[in-house]
Amino acid sequence: MNLPDLTAHELSKLIAAQEVSAREVAEALFERIAQLEDRVQSYLLLMRDKALEQADAADRKIAHGEPVGPLVGIPLALKDLLATRGFTTTCASKMLENWIPPYNATVVEKCAAAGMVFLGKTNMDEFAMGSSTENSAFKITHNPWDLERVPGGSSGGSAAAVAAGEAIIALGSDTGGSIRQPASLCGCVGLKPTYGRVSRYGLVAYASSLDQIGPLTKDVRDCALIMNVIAGRDPLDATSADLPVPDYTAHLNGEVQDLRAGVVTELLGTGIAPEVKDCVLAAVKQLENLGITCEEVSLPHSEYALPVYYIIAPAECSSNLARFDGVRYGYRADPPYKNVVDLFSRTRAEGFGREVRLRIMLGTYALSAGYYDAYYLKALKVRTLIKQDLDRAFQRFDFLVSPTSPVLPFKIGERADDQMAMKLADICTIPINIAGIPALSLPCGFAQGLPVGMQLMGRPFEEQTLLRAAHAFEQSTDYHTRRAPL
Ligand code: GLN
């Protein structure tokens, strides 16, 4: 039995029956990491001592017959922009290379309370800006399905860790696709929950009107299990919604014949690679075989999502990242300084990487007097139009379908210098963040030995519908059972 290749729900049964201990599971994971990490490079920090302490605590509870949840003893990887008390939280930036938060993100607290075991912090694009994890200041993560290719980004370390069996579950964040696109490229399930569904307290902010935390898992049931842990109102995050949280596992096996799916015309047109399109259309056939009614639907404003995003996200990031000034946090340029402005500008020029500097400048420009109305205000208006397209679609359909990534995982270095090609990686995922709705990516086929992901998009706070449809599809295929050939 290869413990790192099992799902959380499979491990959970073994742990509950005391057939394996949480410590054995944790040790098996660190063994796997030792075997593969040279090649995959998912992690920026390993938390072995902490993990074994948590695993032993889980084993003691089980031995004493104390009540435990289904994720007790399950190993978890955390994207390195989630604050962890006593452990570096770098955002893969030189700016925060040595920053050790004095507090935990709410999701970290919740996972600890559920008895999960923290393996470490995963690599990412610096401050979550990118689609390939090549923007990390520290290392390049490799796709476990083909080590010459990118794992996607920005949560590329989280996705690669799950795909390589270096983690059972991982948490990521998604501002324009950063959970779903790497999930797609690494053959995982990834969910961006509704804006407000999961607390963002302790998530280092990129673009606050778009950011959400969510899981990357090996299958849909694991995704539902971890959502049960992390979802819900948090008094520490005023943007978290005060709405009841359903049991996400309760309806996984429910009927799907009553569901209606809209297949988004614009997201199967120009820019979508033929092999991706073929896989997704075959998957739509499979949804029909399951009794789901599928029809085409148009989202006429979706072509504006990318330009709107590249006004709004940089605008918000220029404001959020203003706090990194060399005085309060992280990196500080060496003295002497001519004056305080010299301290600020040298610190920021040296501490931030190229992509982050580019976005800050774009955002500052878009918000500057004279341009605010022409760019930022106009982007907000088009944002409303994009949202209205989706609202209209959801009057007819329970969920929508598209590819997650328009292309197969690309080669490391292939797009690094092509700004436009890199940014097009998110054409299918960005409209979802703009509208604040939930979307899930799941494996829907393979082309050239590489995984292809399908995106299911839902009404606000109806993650359970996406999970039910995704589970039905998954159980009728075997894509989720395949493991990367390492
Ligand atoms: N790739 C997009 C960007 O670079 C989205 C990143 C994200 O979701 N954090 O902004």
C-alpha cells in the first residue's frame, strides 16, 4: 500500500480503524518528499517537527477514543501566502524572505483544529502574480506529469505537491485562476469558492475584491471534506459571508438528472487548443450520458474579462502592496539613504521581482488623477456587464461548463518572456473572479500524456451543486485514479 498515493477519505478510514497511525502517514509523506523533491520542487519550507507533533497528537486522540473529524491525521500543504505562526510566510518574494508571522490565518487555525498535519509551505508565483510559478524569487516548480513543463500558477507548488503525492490535500488562493489553472495542469481537483465563503484572514492580499482561498485535492470527495473544514463566517474577516454552510459531502451521490448545464460558446472558440477542446466536448457528452441537459450559452462580454482584470487587479495590488516599504515588514535596502523616499524606493526596487513591479506600476497609473475615470471606473462598469451575463445564464442553467486552461501545460521558459501568451492562460478562469462566483476544475481527459481540466461554474454559494455534478462525472471516469509517472 502506497500511502502518499491514497486520497484523504481512503487514508481517513485506515487511520480511524487504527490500521495505520497518523505518524506513519506523515512519515510516508516525508519519505515521498525526500524521493521526489529534487525533481519537483514544490516546497519552500518543510515543517517536519511540527507535522510529527500534530500526527502524534492525532494518534493520542484516536487511542483515547476521543471524537475526531474525518480529516484527523491527514497531511496538508499550505501555499506560502497563508500566515503560519512561527513559520516563514514568504509569498515567494525576497521582500518577505524572513518574515515570520505572529499569528495564523483562519484557515490554518481551522485545519489545525480538525487535526490535520502541516507538511510545509508551497512555492508560488511571487505575491500570487503569474500562471506558471516561474515568478517565484526562490525556485521553479516542475509539473509531475512532465518535469520539463510548468505546473501552472500561481498555486503551482500546491498543485504539484498533490499530483506528486508529496501532499494529500493543499490549500491555494485564486484571484484570476490560481487554484483552478494549476489544478488543471497537474490533474487535480481545484475549487475557487464563492467570494465570502472562506475567511481570508491571514491571506496576504493581492487583489482584495477578487482573492479567495480554496483547496487542491486528488478527487471531489476530498474537496468536499476540506470545504467542510474551511468554509464559513469569520469575525476576523468582514468580507466573509454570514450564511449557513451546508455539509458538502452530504449530497455528493445525489441525483444529477435534474441538472441543466450551459456550455459557454465563447470559451470554446478562439485561443482554445484543439486537444483541450476535444477533451472538454467529450466530457460534455459524458455529462449528457449521466442525464444532465447540456446546451450552448453565450457570455457576450467574456472577451473583456482579461482587460478588465488587468486594470482592477493591478489597481488593488498597487494599494495592497504599498505596505511593503522597508519600515514595517520584511526586506530593507542597505543604508546609507539620502532620505526616506530613497529608503522606500530602493527597498521596493530590490525587494520585488519584475512582474510585481510591473503590476504595481500599471495599477498606480490606472488609479492616477486624470486616468481613474478612463481606466478604473470604466473597468468597474464592464465588470458589472460581465456579472450580468452570468446572472442571466444562471436563470436558465444550474451550472456552466468550459475548459479550465486553454492550453496543455507548456514548457518551462516557453512563455516567460511573452507577457500576452502568459496572461491568456487565464481567459477561462478570470470571468469567475470578476463575478465572485464559485468554480471547480476537475480532470476530464488526457492529451499527449498530459492532464486536461474542465471548469464547472456555479451560482453564488452553490458549491454543493458543482461538487455533486463533478462527483457524478468523476465516478463515471477513471482520470482521478491516475497518478503522475515519477
Ligand atoms: N495569473 C493571474 C495573475 O497573474 C491570476 C493569478 C491568481 O489567481 N492569483 O494575476
